[in-house]
Amino acid sequence: MKTNSSGLNKLIKVLYLALIVFFLYLPIGTLMVLSFNSSKSMGSWQGFSLRWYKEMFSNAELMEALGNTLTIALWASIIATVIGVMACIAMNAMTDRKRSFFMGVNNIPLLNADIVTGISIMMSFLLFGISLNYGTVLFAHITFCIPYVILSVMPKFRQLENHTYEAALDLGASPLYAFFKVVLPDIMPGIVSGFLLSFTMSVDDFVITHFTRGAGINTLSTLIYSQLKIGVRPTMFALSTVIFVVVLLILVISNFVRGDEEEEAKKAAASGKEYVYKGGMSTKRTLAIILCVVVAMAVAVRFTPSTPGEVGDKGVVYVYNFGDYIDPELVDAFQEETGYTVVCDYFDTNEEMYPVIKNNTADYDVICASDYMIDKLIKEDLLMELEFGQIPNIQYLSQNIRDFMEEFDPGMYYSAPHTWGTYGIIYNSALVDEEDFGDEVSWGILWDEKYAGKIIMPNSIREGDMVAAKLLGYSMNTTDEGEMREITDKLIEQKPLVYSYANDNARDLMIGENAYMAVITSGDVLYAQEDNEDLAYVVPVEGTEVWTDCWAVPKSCRNYDGAMAWINFMYSYDAAVANFEYLTYAIPNTQLDDYVYEDYIEGEMELQDIGIVNPPEEILARCETLKNLGPEGDDMYSKYWKEFKSK
Amino acid sequence: MAKEKTLIEMIDISKSYDGEVVLDEFNLNIKENEFITLLGPSGCGKTTTLRILGGFTKPDTGKVLFQGEDITDMPANKRPLNTVFQKYALFPHMNIADNIAFGLKISGKSQEYINDKIKYALKLVNLSGYEKRSVTSLSGGQQQRIAIARAIVNEPRVLLLDEPLGALDLKLRQEMQYELRRLKNELGITFLYVTHDQEEALTMSDKVVVMNQGYIQQMGTPEQIYNEPENAFVADFIGDSNIVDGTMVEDYVVKINGYKFPCIDSGFGKNKPVDVVIRPEDIEIGKPGQGIIDGVVTSNVFIGVHYEMCIEAGGIEWLAQNTRSFAVGQQVSIGVAPENIQIMNKPQSEDEEAISLEDVLGDESEGTPEEL
């Protein structure tokens, strides 16, 4: 009986422990496995491959971001540690009341929301006319690291009550000697943990970096964030895996070294050999710490960013773009061809880019923005007119896109399209009834009870409303409350049928066959088809939204000629091909019409014949672009969207 | 004991923290090769005195002379004194040998000299072979001995010890007391010892300085301090005492609660209120009617060497110690031999509780201090 119950007890304990470990490490484990997936998709396993590791190391941008992350973290934590320890020395000498006051002052920034810290630091820089750059990020990181150092070092000082410092003075040591020989080793654990804490906080930080970085300065977190627009590439999984393994190795090694040292001390004590004093030799631990620092420095030097050092003849062009939204190799090609030096910087959404341009927190020469945002920027007088005389390649811009541009940039004075596409339905042809997806498909298919639980709808206000509006025959830019009421009711009616409301991961859910159909943008279709040949795309007969992302030049531009050269370059044949192959988004360039694309399903096809990329005229005729509705319109949309979401 | 040279003089030292006076015009002379103990309750200023000597605290006013030379402003690391701290203050990240070698290394001694000294010091504190041990692997008593070894290898003229045995258990403390005495005799250096433990002070010292509230209350040999306390504070602080109000009826007669006791004190005048001190072991317990007052035993505790009893007699609760046991409730009488009654003037004010400088300087070499 007794053994039985204790055996059960033990089993429960082991199970419990296993469960904890499982939940702690499942996510990182998933990521590590996916990093070896030969497919781009997160949803399906398509065989082992080191492809993403290779891509990671050849991706200069990623490596530079990694370098920035490490150098900033290293310097910030070193400097913060020195400042923090000095502050602790001073605070330790204060009276209790004064010290607790300063500890309180120190703790407030820790409780402050990152966003408040980030914005206030940014505002201070701007107020004092300091332009945001690498140095400002470093400064901000030092600032937020100091409290952590003080927090972990101060208790060690308080534990020093056994007067070792005075004992050292008493034995003849000078104050400095006593500090380094006696106090420092005693508070070392606090310093090391403060340093490591700072280092991790710095590496982890996104918000503060985001607000204080200048053009072209990316850390891993800001780079990853900017890539969300097209979806995180598996190279990030590879990088995360490498970082995790390195951290694990360091932990294991440091534990090993410490264990070793203790062992040796025990042995020496046991053997009781005659001890001969050999002078002040330091132990292995100091050696290990020095080693770590040296390695970190080496890494830092190796990855030191090579930014504006090698300015070309014609100066620097600062490009502000959605993350991963051009073929990265084009930057080098452009630099070689034109002699400009390019600094790229990234954002995730139009809404993120807008305040940067509006407040002029960083000076960019050329930006990329979506149609409705271009409309807004024009109306707020934040853009410069383009001088198309300097952009001869604009002649290759497809005619059909020019018509759509009338809706947001009438007469095409301010913008030049980079990519475009439609919204439609991606479906799995092997899983749906064939006759449902004949020549003419209605948005109504998404309300078909037959496919209950297999439908994915967009999780954004305007795209979600667009689907229902089109089905009901209304404009997607309607501001009529009655129509809005109907649209919302329609969406509520559909709710029980929907598997998920998803944006970025709709593509992956479709590849993984979690659902039969999804509303998706045409740009994602070719990408998805690479991984799942059963996927097909259709634009419903009621029409849809056409979107355009355009190049434009903000008023803050300082290298106008460079900006013109950049836009012109993007319309060259080579650039258009490179971008298409990299993004698989439609590039509005007539030179691409007879470009032969190796389609996964149909085989070789001329691009103009691929409906996904080049929708036929009759479909386009039924399409609209997203309009900027102003604050009142936005309020109405979000009011109804909230109602729908809460139902 | 031959009269020796004065080594350290503390002259008119005052020190206050945040307006609270810790030392007030404090004066002390320390002679060469003396074991002198500062004794007093916590907060009496004894540790501050030591810290001023060690150079860790600067006095607000006054001077510290070392062999006649003013060292008041000399930094701690330049003073020819070494301190053994209350909680040992060993360097935890160094092994025993490194701890002991610390001071020697700073003074630039040769490797060979250092090795010899370490060996010698460890032998002196009975810890030979402990060189490579880590500090944390030692017991409290061993750590304390290492702390002493670390201080004495530097051959200081004076060793300052700040309650060095406070953290040890009773048995270890007693062992260490003998150990310290032995060391002092072997090394022939001056020990200035700070403690709040009166037994420790009486056991080890050549001279005891009883302090309270920044003033010296009494200074003298352990016997003088114990047998002839100069005021109620000293009497109360040194050992257990019955301190009761009395009236000096005339010379050699003191009245306590209406009962007359013969004593050997004189010169107080007639009907003068005084404090009367009677040590518990001096109370003689007998059959009712045999002593001076009759009473009843109210409690009885066996504490090893003797029984400690409370006796209610003449409206006063007396603490008495006796090797014979008297049961609780038993009718007894108490009496005291005249020479065991100590009569003291009642203090008129706080200032009078302290001994003035002249008294101290005048009394210290003669032995028997006069009543105030």
C-alpha cells in the first residue's frame, strides 16, 4: 500500500515537472524545428533543409541588425554597469532617508511603461535638436539599463555590512585598492547579474529602440517587426535558433567552469598539502569572465555596422519602406549603377510610418506608402511633387493602374506605384465542390453553410467590411449609416461559419489545409501555391478592392535627385523582375508582360496571362480602391466593427 | 605592575550623529602593553570611541595622540593600529592565506616573509594547515581567530577589538577569552577591547572602563569595578545587584525601609538619602529572627553553581544567591555583613553621574577611588 502510494506520488511529481518543462520549451522547440523546414510555411513540414541558415548568413541586412543588437546591448550594458555601480557607491554612503528617496527615484523608470520612456526620450532628443541615429539608440538603452544595474547591485552593497571595506583600510589598503580588491569581488555577483540583466533588456527591447532609432538603424526586434507586412521569413527562425543555442552554450559553460573551481577547492582542502602563498593570482572565474567579454567584443567588431562610412560620390539616399518589400540585392545594384549610397529603413504598417513623416523624426528621401495613405499625405501637404523628367522609366507603368491612381493621386503628381494587387478568395480546389468555383464566383460563397467552419475572413475593418459591402452591392467606401447597418448584420450572420478571422497567417492556414477558403490579397497567392499546389485564386464577380503601394517623396527629402534615381531604377526591367521574383506581388510594369514565369501549377506562362497577377479588364472595372474617409468615417467604421466583433 | 608609558591619549573627544551626542568631551589614556576594556550597554559610545581610534570616524572636536603625535586626521590605512571587527570582516572571496597576507602584501613584504608570517600567525591561533581553506568553510570561532591572525601579522602597536566574541556561543566564547589573554601575553602589544558583556570584561582586562551615554562612569581594575561600584549604573551593569533606596542615619548605619543595617561607610552626613548596593551572593539567609529582616521565599531557581531566590522581606523583593536551597513559601530571615554593603550618593543630575576628568586621571593609578 505504502510503496504503491509513494510510487504514484513520484509519478505525479515527475509528470508535473515534465509538464512544466514541456510548456516552457514547447514554443522554442517549435521554432527550432520550423527553422529546418524546407518550406516557407509555418503550417506544413516539407522536409529537412539548412536553406534558411544559408539565407540567414548571406542576408546582410539581418547580419547588420544582429550586429547592431549586440553592439548596442554590449556597450549599453557596460556603460550602464559602470554608471550604476558608481551611483551605488554614492547611494551607499548616504543616510538612510536620502538613500531610500534615491532608490524610489531609481525605481520609477522601471515601473514606467516602455512606450512612455521611448516617446519621452525621443521627444527630448528632438527638443534638443539631436537627430536620431545609432548614438541615440545607445543613449536610450544606457538610460533604461541603469536602474536595473542599481537594483541588482544595491542589495549587495547593503550586504557588505560586515565592514570588509574598513577592514581593508585598517590593514593599510588605500581606498581605491580596498574597493577593487575587497568590495568589488563581494558585489561582483550583483554587478554580473546587473550586466546580464541590462544586456537581455537591451537585446529584448523593441519599443524604446523603435522610437529612438534613426534612419537605417535596425536591431533584430525592429527588423522582425518591419517584416510582418509580408510575413516573418523562416530565416528569423534560424536566427532565433542560433541565438538560443549560443545562450544555452554560454550557460552550460559558465556552470561547468564554476563547478570545476569548487571541485578543485574541495580537493585542495581534502589533500591538506602544505600551502605556499603564490601572490595575488586570480581564479578561473575571472578568466572566464574576461574570455566572455573578449568574445563579445570580437563579435561586436565583426558585426560593426558599415553604415554611412562609405558614402558614394552622390551622397546618401534614405529609403523608408515596408519591411522586406524589395529584393534586398537591388540596393547594391542601385548603388553600383548610380553611385548613391542607400540606407534602408523599415516599418510594418502605414499607420506606423505616418507619424514619422508627419513629425519629421527622421529625414527620409523616398518612402513607400499605400494608396489611402498617399491620399492623406497629399492632403496634409507632406509630399513633394515628383519630377517625372528624371524618371524616364515611368513610361513602363501599366495603363490600368493609372486609372486607379486617379482615386488617390489625381493626375499622378506625387506618387509612382511599386506594387499592386486585388483582394479575392483563395480556395483549396481539392477540398471544395468544383461547381461552386466555376467561371463566376460570388462573395456569397463565404456565406455558404456547406463550408461552415472552413472559412477564413480578414481581421481588419476595411477589408472585412469590403467583402460584405461588395456582396450587398454597395461601395466599400460607403459612409451611409443604413448601408453600414446592413453590412454589419451581414457579417454577424456569417460569424458561425467562420473558422478564423486572420490577416497574415491566413496564407499559412490555407497551406496547412486548416480551412477551405480565405479572403487574401493576390500577392500572397503565388507564394502559397509554391507550398500547396491545390490552392487557387478567384476574384468574385461583385468586384473587389484594388490596392496600390507607391513610392513618394516626403517634404523632409534632402536628396531629391537620389530619390528620383531610386524610383527610376525601380522601374527598370531588372529591378521589376527581381522584385516580382522576390515578392511574387504584381509589379505594374509593362516590361514584365511577356516575362516567363515558372508557375507551379500551369508550368511556364507569360506573366500577362496569369490572372492572379494581372486581373482582366472586366474584373478591374468592378474594383475600387480604399479611400481615406476622414475621422468621422473612421469612427463610424470602427463603431460598427466593434459591434460585430462583440456579437 | 611597573608604570608604563602612555601610548594613546584621547583628549576632549566629542561626537554626535544627527544632533544626538554619542561622546561628550571624552578623555582616555591607554598605556603600553595594557589590556583595556570599554564596557557599556549598546549606544554608550564605546564602538564610536574605537572607530575614532581606528580612523573610520572623525571626531567633531578633540584630538587623538599616538605617542604624543596628533593622528586625528590621519587616514585609517596609515595608522599603526589594527582592528578586529565585530563580525570578523574576513574577505570571503579570498582563502585564509590570502586574507592573512592582505596587509603584508600592501606593505610590500617579500614572499618568503609573508609565507613565514602566515605560518606563524596560524600556529599562534591554533589553526595550522588552514591556509587554503575558504573563509565560509570555517566555524565562527575559527573565523574569529583568523581575523585576529590577519590583524596581528602586521605587528600593530595596538590591537582594537570590537566585540569580537559577540557572535560566538558561550563555550567558544570562554575558550576564546583565554586564547586572547594568552595571545596578549605572547605578543606583548596593547589590546583595546570593546564589549557589552561584563563577565568578559572582568575576566580578561587589566583595566575596565565602564561607559554610559558618552561618559565614563568608572575606570579601574576588574576587582574595583565589581566590588566598589561608584554609582548605581555601574553596580547595576556589573553583575546582578540589589540596588535599594536607603538613608544614611549616621556614620556606619544605613536605614532601608525602616530597618537599620550596620555598614562600614562614613562621611555622608546625617539622614542623607543614598543608594545601597548589595550583591545577591552577599545576602545571608537564616532562620526567622536570626537576621535583620524576616521574610518569605517567593521563587527559587537552580542555575548550576547555586540557587537563585527571591525573598520578600521588609517590603522589598531581594535577589539572593545561595548554595543551600530554601523552598518557596519558607519563612526566612536575611542579613548582610557590614563590609558587603556598598553605599553610594544619589545622582543629582546626569552630569554628576559621570566622573569628571580630574577624578579619572587622579584615581587610575592609585587603585581605590574615593566616593563622590
